[in-house]
Amino acid sequence: MMKPTDHGKTIQAMFSGIAGRYDLVNRLMTLGRDAAWRRSVVIAAGLPPGGRLLDIGTGTGAIATEALGRDPAATAVGADFTIDMMRAGKSGDLGRRILWCAADAVGLPFADNTFDAVTSGYLIRNVTDPLAAFGEQVRVVRPGGRVVCLDTSPPPKNLIYPCLTFFLSRVIPFLGERISGDRDAYTYLPESTRKFMSPETLARVMARAGMIQIRYQGFMFGTMCVHQGTKPK
Ligand SMILES: C[S@@+](CC[C@H](N)C(=O)[O-])C[C@H]1O[C@@H](n2cnc3c(N)ncnc32)[C@H](O)[C@@H]1O
């Protein structure tokens, strides 16, 4: 695996620290909606029967697990640079079927055109170079295959903006500290969300990385978004 940058090491240490409680905090923070968004990711990936999926920034493998649950004949590679996150996801039945792989999103250890689809959940907000990460995803997906990205979006400035910012800046750090014991990690989450690209800008980055037919759909009052793009044939 490539050597992570200093930013990468900070991210790895943060996810190692919360790995054991990651899924539980996610479930509570999203009021149980996270499973539905991951389902949308797998549907958007449009895997053919028995297809090959790469889920990069897989963490505990939730997206790869969803894909295997929908099609037991599929092959799912779950790749991440935080080993403790993958270790936490390994135990379930489907977790044992994921092909776990230590990899950095900006230097994937796979040949060109290897996968039918590439997915990521909450990865792009954490990488220093989203264009390079998408470039790698486009490289390893086959022509005509999809790249799908689930991530948070800065809260839209509408009537409920004050409620959303209260939830992000107060409720999430509080819940995170109570359940995982790590307030910093769950302060980073809303901060990185606030500073992250808008869905429109993220779509433009995907286009610059070489994707076509880019679409996106917002969830949770616009604070969550699933983008999809296709590698040209
Ligand atoms: C918020 S977790 C998301 C996990 C999972 N995808 C999900 O939907 O719950 C982000 C994951 O991205 C991984 N990650 C962040 N930067 C990465 C990079 N440059 N290369 C590989 N994995 C990375 C972290 O280690 C972490 O497991």
C-alpha cells in the first residue's frame, strides 16, 4: 500500500479509534436511514448478475455487504487504508465473503478496467485530492461501468438551516462522545461536511475525472447525496 500523507495518517488514526462503535453511531446519527442510502448506492451501481464491485473507503464493509446481500453471486472487494475498520466489519456472514484489501484511494492496486462498478461511502470528503481519487476509480472500472459516491453535503441555506446546523454541530458531537467516547472524531464530521463541496461542484469534479452521464440525488434535507457517473465506452 502507498504510504499515507500526514493528513492520511490523521484520518487513519481517527477511524482506528472509532472502528468498534462506528456502525452503531452511524445508525443513531442518521436515525436508521443510513441503510437506505447505502441501498441507493448499490442500486445506482447497476451491477450485472454475478458482477465485480470495488467499494473503496469500505470501512466496515456496509456497502459491499449490501451488494452481496442483493446478489450472492457478486464479487465484492472492500478496500480501505484503516485496517481496524475492516477488522471490525469482518465478522458477519457476508463480511466473511468480502475480499478485504488494504489500499489507498489515490493509488489503487488494481489493473485498469477490473470492476463492473466502483462505490464509495463517506470517502471523498476525507481525501486530500478528490479528483485523483475519482481518477483512480475511473481507471479501474470497465468502460460503461458506474462510479457511485455517497457523501454528506453542506447544509443548504433554507428555512431549516438553523436546525440542521444545530444537529450537525451539537447533536452529532454529543452522540459521538457518548457512544464512541471520541468527541473530536464527531466534531470533525460536521466540520468537514460544512467545508465540503456542494453537490454541483462534486458533479463537476466527477466530470473532470472523465465520467459522463453524471446524476445526483439528495437525501436527509439535502445533507446527504448520492452521485453516479459512467466511464465512457
Ligand atoms: C466515514 S468511513 C465510511 C465507511 C463506509 N464506506 C460507510 O459507508 O460506512 C470513511 C472510510 O474511508 C477510509 N478512507 C479515508 N481516506 C482514505 C484513503 N485515502 N484511502 C482509503 N481509505 C480511506 C477511512 O479509513 C474510513 O474507513
